[in-house]
Amino acid sequence: MGYYEHSLMEVADDLHERYAQLLTSVLAYMEMDESKQEEAERVVRYVISDMRNRSTEIFPHVSYHEETYLHVAAFLQVLEKKHGVLVSYKGEKLLPLSEMKSFRQLQRVVTKMFDYNVQAIDVMVLEGEWSVRFSLEEEFVPCLLNGTDIKASVDVQAKEVMWHWGREETRDDPNHHCR
């Protein structure tokens, strides 16, 4: 794991374990004295929820014993709630940490879609490959991720787009195009 990913893991851990836990203890103290601010309690609960969601958005992980896995389904649920766009998901719920590069590319594509007027997003992740299908009210814009290292094939039909990524694909793939 590179420095960047390690830093993101630390930030996500701090947001969830350190700050959310700290605010939870503050909330417990406030609950001891019932005459205290009801509004403050609501704000603290919102901050805890927001920090947990942000943590999941940055680095959606769960740990089992010594192993850490990427929780793709939780990441997509947070985005669905945040943006109010239906995101359906099929595939493996948890990916091993070794799939980080694939996950980061999926993360970049899906989050970029919210910059446009997306109606719905369908995501499928199976064995190191993923595909994202989405529909737009407007026509597909030229190369959404131009200048990135994402190697993918894009299939545009009317106002529906299918973006597919697999380990073996290269920019020289004749199916890779942006319109």
C-alpha cells in the first residue's frame, strides 16, 4: 500500500474512531443532565453521522481479525443517500485490500457521475472487474476522466453509458473511446 492510501486510511480511521467516539462521549455527558440543550444533542448526532459517512466515503473498510476489506456496498449506499440518486449494486460486498487500485478507479468514476445530471447508476463488481451503467438527461460529455490513468471501455447508446474496467484492458483497446 502506497503512502497516499496509507494516509487516507489514517484519516478515515481518525474520523470514525477518534472524532466520532469523542463526540459520542460528549453526547453521553449531555444526556446525564436532561435540562441541557436539545438542539446541541441534535447537532452532535448529526456530526457523528456525518463523520461516519465521510469516513466510509474516503475509505470504506471493515476489519476481520488481521484482514482488512473494502466495503464497496457501504460506499455506494453513502453516495446514494448523499446525492439522492438511486445506486443499485451487484457483486461482491467486500473486496480484499489488494483490490485498492481497482476500487479507487471505480470510486473516481462513480463520484464523477454526480457532477452531471445522473438519473440512476448501476454498479457491478466481480473478480477484479467492474462496470458502471448510468443514464443522463443530457448527452454523454466528452471523456469524463480525460487525463487519468483509468483504462476502460465505454459504450454509449443514446443517453445511457456503460463504463467497464478490467485489469487486462489498455488505452489501445479498440473498444475504448469517449465521445
